[in-house]
Amino acid sequence: MSGRTYRAAVIGCGKMSSGHADAYKTVAGVELIAGADVFEGARVAFAAKYSVDRMYSDAQEMLNTEKPDLVSICTWPPLHAELTEAAFAAGVKGVWSEKPMSVHLSEADRMVKAAVAAGGVLIVNHQRRYIDSYVQARSLIAEGAIGDLTLITGICGGDALTDGTHLIDMTRFLNNDVPVTSVFGAIDMTPKGDVSPDGMGTIEFNQTRMRYGHHVESGSSAIVFFENGVRGHLEMGNLAREGYQRFSIDGTGGRIELSGDRAFADGSRIRVQRHTGTIEFPSPSTVEGAMERALSDLLTTIETGAEHTLSGTSGRTDLEIVNAVYESARQRRIVPLPLEVRESPLEAMLTAGEIQLN
């Protein structure tokens, strides 16, 4: 590290901002100096929790006045592209965007282009790549603990854009980020029944199928075909079995059961079951520290140019796969990557009246 102090700010001071702000307050060499949110209540709560005096209702005004080095964008996804462009145009060196990167691939391309044009760094917050249990599972696969990898089955509640983006990113991570060649997907749009008013972004879901300002599905299922022959079988939303970011990872010599977010009933997060009949439990792991490690690597990338595992390019790939699931459902066939369409196929289906909501 250079020894300099990076001035950080947060745009969008709701629930998703907490992990970012906590990291800014924890990592050495970073000072959290400002925040911006259109809602007064969010500004007041953020200022009190993090002892930040300089709060703004207008993000552009904050960027122009405070001139931060680092900016976290924790708003609803439809705003990510324009805010990323504004941040880099204002001289920000590193933008840390919440996931999903955006709704449309065209927006993701704008974000990547803005970073390149400014000579800045864009990362997208798929922070599970820094959680111990997921890193342990990837290492076990690479070491050949279950022989040659053949199949990754992933399970999570929530829609593909909001929660499935983590599932997709982790499936790629576990397969060493081997390129995806094609995707087959199906979606379900039925109501979810009672939606908790305290749920994040779900209040109007049953009437509009919208969450965080964009449309989502109730559930989806996908087969992801990798270049090395490995397949990912993904279950999301109301098509998923019980579990959140839970994986069964099969190889020619055994299976890894992984529940990195929520430990199994016995307290373990990883189980290695070999075809010989033995079951092993790797050392205990924690879910703490992922955001701090992501931030530390962001500073390293800014100073050295080293590739960041949460790069904007990687985030774009995750979004491309989400949209490939929707496009496959639209075309009712396997779709190859790279995906030709640049706008959300789900939004397109709804606009064309191809999906009836109720």
C-alpha cells in the first residue's frame, strides 16, 4: 500500500450500504467522508450510525463537492449505470457497485466503458468469493479432493437478478471461472402468496412482479454449460429446494456439500464425501471479513493494476448469464454465449405481453 488515505463515499444509504460502510470504517488507509440518498430518513440513520456529517440528497452534488476517491453504489440496479458514469467523470478512482451490476447488458457495457475511459477500477459486489468456506471448497476441487469436477448444483431463494446472481457467480468461481458456452433456462411468474412488508424490495411484488425498481421472476431453473464440459444446475426462487447459496459439487471421486452462508444442522459448512465411503469435515470457517478483503484488494488494484476477482468484467458475465436464462425461456431453447441481445429479455417479454402476471 502507498500509505495514502483514500476518501470514501456511499450512494444509497439503505440496508445494502452497511457492509460497505463497515468496511470503509475498518480497513486502514480509508476514511468514510460522505453519503448520499434521496430519502431523508436513510441519510439521518446513516449519518448517526457511521458518524458521517456530510450527507447529501443529490449524488451529483456530493461527487462535485466532496471529490471522493472511492464510491460505493448501493442504490436500486436501474440507477447503477448512470451513477457509475457520474462517479468516474468526477474523478473517482474506484467504484464498488452492489450486485446485480445492472438490469440490461447495455448498461453493464456503459459501466465497464466508463471505468476504462477514466483509468479507474470497477468492481461488483459478489463478495462470497472472499468467504472462507467457498474459498476452501474451490481449493478442494483444485486439489482433486473429489476427482475431476463434473457437476455443480446450486440452490437459493429469491429471483435470478437479486439472489441468483450470487449463485451464478459462485458456480463460476467453483469451476475456476472457466468460460460459459451456453445456457438453458426456464422461469415461473406465479405470485408468491403473502410477501413480508419487511422484505427487501418486495412490497409490490405480487401486483407488479417488480423488485428494486425492475421486473423479476418468481423462480427460475437453469443449466449452465461450461467450456470444460462441467455443468451447473441452478435452482432459484420458488423452484428451489430449501437452502440459500447451497451447493452439491460432484466429481469422479466424490462430492462436496457446501452451505457457506448458513451452516448445516451440525454446525459444519463443508462436507467432503468420497466414493470410498469416508466423510471429511474441513476446518471451521467464518463468514466474516469478506467485505474488508474485497476493499483491500480494490486498493491494491488501484495502485498496482492487479486483476480484481470482483472485476466489472466478471460482474458483466454474471449478468449475461442471468439474461441468458431469460432469453432461453423466451426462445424455449438453449442459447449460446456471447448473448446477442443487450436489453433484458424478461422486460421485453413483459412489454410484448408474452407474460401474463395474474
